[in-house]
Amino acid sequence: MKRNVHVIGVGMIPFTKPGASEPYPVMGARAAGAALDDAGVDYRLVEQAYVGYVYGDSTSGQAAVYGVGLTGIPVFNLNNNCSTGSSALFLARQAVESGIVECALALGFEQMQPGALKSVWSDRPSPMDRFGDTMIALQGWDDTAPRAAQFFGGAGRDYMKQHGIRRDTFARISVKARQHAARNPFAVFRNTVTLDEVLASPTVFDPMTRLQCCPPTCGAAAAVVCSEEFARKHGLDMRVRIAAQAMTTDTPSTFESNDMRRVVGYDMSRAASSQVYEAAGVGPDDLDVVELHDCFTANELITYEALGLTPEGTAEKFIVDGDNTYGGRVVTNPSGGLLSKGHPLGATGLAQCAELVWQLRGEADQRQVEGARLALQHNLGLGGACVVTLYEKVQ
């Protein structure tokens, strides 16, 4: 029988640019310690740890967790590209929900290098080869542009062709992201920008300009999850429960649809969110706040529709009407998102979790979404995996 799983503690450290961070074991230990302090739980009560990172040697997870304590518990290292952090949360939640453990830690960190993402291994096939071949068949290859920008910029181009939206619609998302991040002490970029400034920044891959692309970032975040019985026994904070969670991977449509939106995970996002809504008995209209994977403005725009926040073909109106921010229908990325808070790959999913837990507790300070009761998290990794998590404020 499935059990209720509560997020009893979250923690993160301020994100920084590459070269300005502490070493990854220090960052990871700090974030894990913050989550344990927030939960009010002694690390000796944690039975398993799931640790995510993309760029690092084997057992980097142990190197970080050992900074918290040497208790002999199982430590699992995992890598699911940009959805790594929420994949760690998925496994921690699953272990508690199934009754395998009573309390688990999910931790994610990344110590990144400057510049665009690139493969580390050149002597073996890349897991992105099939995706790259599909993209090249659809839109060719630009030697001057980063690969990730070509993937997501291509999705933006396909959306523009299908729905005839203005190029500056994407840029409005960056303006909103900076406005939100200005209220977030953990964010890398806290200065606001104008629409003209976003459009005037150098083009990375049309229609994406530099201010529409998330920066390489260093940081760490963590969450402690436990069963309802464990929380009651130890008198812990039970205000936030994981109401539903789903992970999806690619289907034939990714490679056969001739649509770059689907190459970058639109169908994975739609399937995962549909599973979550069905499991929880709610719909997108019930949501108060959403943290979604805005690695590029184009991905935020198409994800509005993948998650059902607005009907297909209406994302431009959703943005222009301000329905994606405070005073609108649903506040998206109050943290500033990947665009402005930053995107340390392994930490992103757990940073999203931390933001939404703070929102549901009413602890988000200037970012607080008034009366937030249902919060949705969307974390996407090409290659591919998508994790969607619904958090509920317990009465």
C-alpha cells in the first residue's frame, strides 16, 4: 500500500557563476545540512541518500554526503542530465512511499565550467547522437551556435511557424524571470532587464538571444522526505505532502513527429503532467504556483501548453496578458527560474522543490504567492527524462 510522503526539510545555497563557488563536496554538504536543519532531523535518522550530479567522477555523492556524517547508509549516485535533481527526489520519494525506508535524503549539486554544455567523452557514442541526427535532418546544423540552443531555439522556430507568434514574445519571458529573481537572494542574476535589452543582447540561435538562455551555474540543493508515521513520531513539520509524481522518457514521437518541440521533450512533459493530474484528481486550473524548466525562453513557452496551463496555440496571449506572473492566473517560476536563478544541472530539480515548499509554507518572503495550496514542479533533461511533481499544502 502506498503511503503519504512529506517533504519535511529543504535547503539550498546561493547559486554562483563558475569559478566563484566552493568545491562541490562543500556545496553539497552545506545544502544537505541546511535541509536537515530545516527538517529538525538528525542525520543518523536518514536511512538512504540519493545524490545527483552530471559532471563529476563516480562516488562524488559520497564525497558530499560524508561532509554531513559517516553513518554507513546506502548512497546512490545518479545522472539524468538536467532532470537529475528531481530524479533523486523521485527515488527518495519512491523508497519512502513503498515502505522500504522511513526517511531519505535527496541531494543535487553541480560545479560547472564556463561556456556552453559539451560532451566529456569523445571516444564513444554520445547518448545525444540520435537526437542530434533528428535535429540535423529537420533544421540542419550551425557550427557557430551551442548545441542546446539549436535544440530549443529550433523548438521556438517550429512554434512560431505553427502559431505565427511574434519573436519578442519569447523575450518577455526573460523580463518576467528577472523581475522574479530580483526578489530571490539565492539567484545569480538579480538585476532587472527591459524588453529592449533582452532583444538587443547578442543572438545565440534565432530567435534566442543571450538573455534568453540560462547560464552555466554552480550550486547545490537538497530535500528530506519521510513517511507520515515518521513525521508524527518525531513531531516534524508535515505541512507539505507530495500529492503525485511521475517520470517519463521518450517515445517514438520524439524522433518521428518532424517537430522540434517534441524532440526537446514536449510529449514527455505532457505525458508526465497528465499522469500527475490524474493521480491527484486535479487539473492545471487548480494550480497556484509552478516551477518549470525554463532553460531557454522557448522551452518555457512550449511548456505552458505541455502542462496544460493554457490551451495549445495560446501561449502568446497567456504571456502578454500577464497570466504567468503575480496577479495573473498562475505564477510561473517565482524563483526566477533557470534563466535568472541559474541552472547547476544536478541541483536544479531540488532548488525547484525548495522554492515550492517555501511557497506552500508561506515562507517565500517577497516572492510569496498569496494563498498557495497546490504547486507543480517540471524538470526536463534531454536524452531524455521528465519529472513532474505535485506538492500539496496539508490542512
